[in-house]
Amino acid sequence: MTERPYVIDQMISAKSIAARIEALSHEIEREFADTDKVVVVGILRGSFVFIADLVRELDLAIEVDFIEVSSYGNAMQSSGEVRILKDLRGGIEGRDVLVVEDIVDTGFTMHNVVAHLLTRGPSKLKTIALLDKPSRREVEFKSDWTGFEIPDEFVVGYGIDYAQRNRNLGYIGKVRFV
């Protein structure tokens, strides 16, 4: 498949992302202040940069685990089918959990991951997404915390990819085809 040529226009700077993560970390610390340890669950692959920066800001005892799901493949739109490719390594029964996602658009991924994790009996389960595209929602879902609400644009950077490219950008950029 030949990739269409595109350019990336910066939408959210690295500095803005860092400032927002710092603010969110304080809210999360208040929510989990009475917990012994929080299991921070990153949804791979797109959340890996966000989760790394977020956990460094949290002044909490944490454990990190990952779940890998697929709903996009190399496409620009969700297929609506969410497949678990890698499940958690550790248990979460009776534990406090924070699920970290890069972007919520249709809502399918977070809805399904949260439903899957709730069957494991966590004591508390909260969610955070770096980006939210409410105009694309097909399944009712709202994260407990959101970094930035964005319009219906295809974005890359800060861990988010297009056909496995551009994850390494330090900012969030809008893909514009030329």
C-alpha cells in the first residue's frame, strides 16, 4: 500500500502537554491519596509516552502494567472491533487502578477495556486520556480526566501514530494530506 504524502501541523506543543500533565498529576494524587499503591495500566501502543511522563509526575506509590488492544490497524478510522492482543501481567482484584489512554474518539477502546478490567474486581478504577474527540463518539464514554479536547482531526505525535510513524514527535500534530 502506498502512503499518501502528508505534512504535520503542530496542534499542541510539548510545553503545553508537560504543563497539563503536571496539573493532572495533582488531581490524580488527590483522588488516590488514601491508597497504598495504584496500578497504572497503559493501553499500548499509543499511550506509552504519556504514561511515562505521567508516572514521573505522580507522587504516589505505583505499579505499572500494560494491556495492548487493536481497533485501528494501519487505518485512520476505528474498525469498531476491539481485540485484546496482550493482557495484564499482574492481578488487579481489590486494587486501585488508573487506566491511561492516548486518545478517546469513538469510545470503543476505552469502553471495552474498562468493561474487561472491571470483571477483575478492582477496588477503584479511574481513567485518563491525553486527548478526547467527543464529536466522534459512537459509544458512551467519558474519561475521569482529560488532557485536551480536540476537534475531529487525525493527529500524530507524543506516542500516537499513523501507520506506525510519527510516534516520536514531542508534540501533537494534525495530519494534513497534500
